[in-house]
Amino acid sequence: MKNSRVVVTGGAGFIGSHLCDKLIALGNDVICVDNLLTGHRLNIEHLIEGEHQNFTLIEHNVSEHIHVEGNVDAVFHLASPASPNDYLKFPIQTLKVGSLGTHNALGLAKEKKARFLLASTSEVYGDPQIHPQNEEYWGHVNPIGPRGVYDEAKRFSEAMTMAYHRTHHLNVHIARIFNTYGPRMRIADGRAIPAFISQAIRNEPISVFGDGKQTRSFCFITDLIDGVIKLMDSEIHEPVNLGNPSEMTILDLAEKIIALTGADSEIRHEALPVDDPKIRQPDIGKAKKHLGWEPAIFLEEGILATIDDFRKRLNINP
């Protein structure tokens, strides 16, 4: 991924904007395609207004035909609502970007004879019945539940990606991304880390769903981006888990964030959302073996960097 012309759909989002930064730092020309439904101009403002002549923003809904002039060497398809708040608010848009959007992004890659990477998700495993989750597991998903709009959209997008690989011999890659966090996450994202941090630095009660014994595994954004780029540079076409295998309970996470922020927040338990997974931990043996990749940032280091970012954006001093 050097000296290439690259398209990033969803490039104004949390993960997408960090990917744009890294690709530009590696010497690539980046075309960001985003309709700003859940992404934000602030995430890429430094690229738009800076001296980066090798960055272009195209405001466009990828569920409609994607046109990019000139050659394209690689397409990273990240466009999609990704937090429960978002895909419950925009269920039809989520289904459309996973189906029509993926079709259009694959069509662009086929037209340009470009490499293609799909940002899939650990949500394809649903509420898993094996632990940890490896890529051979087919998942346990409720297709008609409220989370199904995201889970099934991503499962369909994986199927579409492999169909293009088998039928058109497109050079494709599929990243199954587990919980990722870091600077630029939206304050009202709804996921655990941004919710807990924003509540803690305001000394508000921490909202923990259920008893908090459900587990997650949290990967810092820079580690995730390194894995995504390594995967695009690889010859692996089947899905690869990218995430941090260090598992912890949501309750432990809440207590850690309270300690790191120095907050006086109490923990308040709320009703568990429908189909909320009880366990989530990636088996990253495939990524280690074939990509030479594993996370390097410890949770405390990553959380402190995220807290600092949230304080700056909310203008709240320690």
C-alpha cells in the first residue's frame, strides 16, 4: 500500500478516517467516498483543509452507482452504520449499504481491476456458541431481530465479495473486525467505551446493560488499521479476524474507566438489549500466521489516549 490510488468508502467515519490518515502517510492518493450519514467532516477536516493534495472527498451514497475518474489500485469498503444506535436508527440504509453498497464497491473494483477489501464484523458470529470465535464458525444470528439488519447485511456482503472473487477472479479480502476504539469515536456512539468515557468525565452514572458479565475484546484503532493494511497486501481471500484477544467483562471495563478518569461515577444497571452477545473474543491465529499481525497497544494505554481525546472535544479539564 504505497504510491497507489486508493478509494475508501466510509472514509469520514471513525475507522475510515484513521485509515485515510495511514494510507496518506504511506504515500498513497486517497479518494474518500462518504455521504456523512454517520461519518463526519471533522474527522477528515485536517486532510481537506491541509496541504494534502493527495486527498479528495466525494460526498456520495455508495448505495447508488459509484463513479471515480481515472485509475484506482485498491478499494477499501468501510461504508456502513456500525454502532447499535446507528443501525437501529437507520435499519433500511444499513441493509442497503451492505447489499447495494457492497455490490457497487465491488463493481468499481472490477471496473478498475483493483484490489478490494471488505470491512466485515464480528457481528457475523451473532451471539456465538463457540468461544473464542474462529473464521470457520458460521455464527448464531437472529435474522429478524433488531440487530439482524447489521448482522445479515455484513453476512450478505461477505457472500457477495466471495462471489465476485470466484466469478470475476477479483482480488478480494475480508476483515472481520472486532470491537475497536480510540480517538474520534463519536461521543454519542452508544458503544461501551465512548459511553463510559463520556459519562465518567462528566461524573455521571455509568450505564451498564444487564449484570455487566457479558464479555468483549477491545482493539486500539492504530493496531486495527495496521492489520487492515497488512490484509489488503496479502494473498488471503477468505475472512480474517482482526481484534484484540484480551477479553474482559463490561463491568470490569466500566470500573477501569472510572479509575482512569478519576471519576466519582456510580454504576447504574439498565435493561440488556435484544440479542446482545454474551461473549465475544477473536481467535487471531490466522492473522498471526499469515499476516504476522497482532495487537501491540495495551488497553490502559489506549483508554488513556481516548480519554484525552474526549476531554479535548468536550472541553472538560481533568
